[in-house]
Amino acid sequence: MAALAPDPAAFRALEHAGWQRAARHYDDAFGSLTRQAVDPLLDSAEVRSGARTLDVASGPGYAAAEAAARGARVAALDFSSAMVELARSQKLSTDVMPLAASLLHNTSHKDITAYSITLTEKFADGTTHTSERSTDLLELALGGGGGFPAGTSRDEILPETNPVTDVVATLDVVAYSDGTADVLNQRAFKNLVGMRKANAAAAQKISDVATQAPTVEAAKAER
């Protein structure tokens, strides 16, 4: 039997709906069990006073609350607005924000090294917000640490203060690993080129500093 192709959008929707439903009874059903893992988790991450801590998929906020109690500077995110409200209802001494995401699919036959998109967020109160986001993946792709390969998907993560009901992404520019590009918005293209030049200049400075730094052998010789 042929394996079914995964559908990231359907899986995300299924997970989101499930956590939205689970929030109402989560504290009573799983709270005591989940809390047992909080201290070992924070100990493993070496969360202590003054540490900047980001809790992604924070759920009811148990770990974020304990991290804040330890004196850490905490931000917590979750894509379920119901979970965010559960965390806020417990009056946690930290900032808990809804986490929205737009799932992007690379349906081309080329690896993507950079892109620029316009995101329109629709909020539960009926308002909307539009923003532009540019992402340069060239360094990741060259280093073998990522990029946006053909046929894969990735999320654009959007921390928000209000519940988001929908996110629509419009493609403005996409650059491919073979040096070609699709340009649908000239202004976005100029911004992306400027960002890539800045990233390249920063990378060159780091390379220059590393090249000029004395080696261990040279330092021993000087002594």
C-alpha cells in the first residue's frame, strides 16, 4: 500500500482544534501531572534569576510561571488562544501571548534561499493587521543547517497580544539557490537585497575578526 503524503496544514488544524478543546479541562485533568515535570525541565535548561527565557507552546503556563518565580525574564507563547486565556486566568507574573503562524509551502522544484511576504492577520475582534516579513536563509543553506528545500513547509511565527483567527500570506519575492528569483513587489525586492547585503557585511566582519585572532599556538609562542 502506498504511504499517504503528509498534509502539514491539516495536521496543524487538527492539533489547534484539539488544544482549543482541551484547555477547559486541562488544569483539572493533567495539571498535577504536568507540574511534576516543571522543575526538572527548568533545572535542565539552567533557568535562574535574570535569565531570559522563552516558553514556546506554553499551554497553561506552568513552566513560565515557575521560571518567573525563579526571577527569570520570561515570555510565553502558544498558538491556542484558549490555552493563553487559561494561563492568563491564573494571574501569572509573566507575559503570555497568543502565537499565530502562517504555514508556507515550497511547491517549486528549487531550494529557496530568501523570501519576502506580506502577512495579513485577522483578529477575533474583527480588526486586521498587515505587515511585511523578509527572511534570508542563505547562511543556513550554505552551512547545511536548514534553508527552505523544495517540497517542504515552514511556519512564520507571529506573537500577538490578541487572539488571531486567520493569517493570510502573500508572496512578494522569492530567491532560489540557483541564483534566479521571482519578483512580484519591487519595493520588497529592494528591502530584501538590502537585508542580504547587511547580513553579508556582518558575516564578513565576523570572518575578519576570526582570521585576525591569534591562534593558541601563536599565543604560546609569544609567551
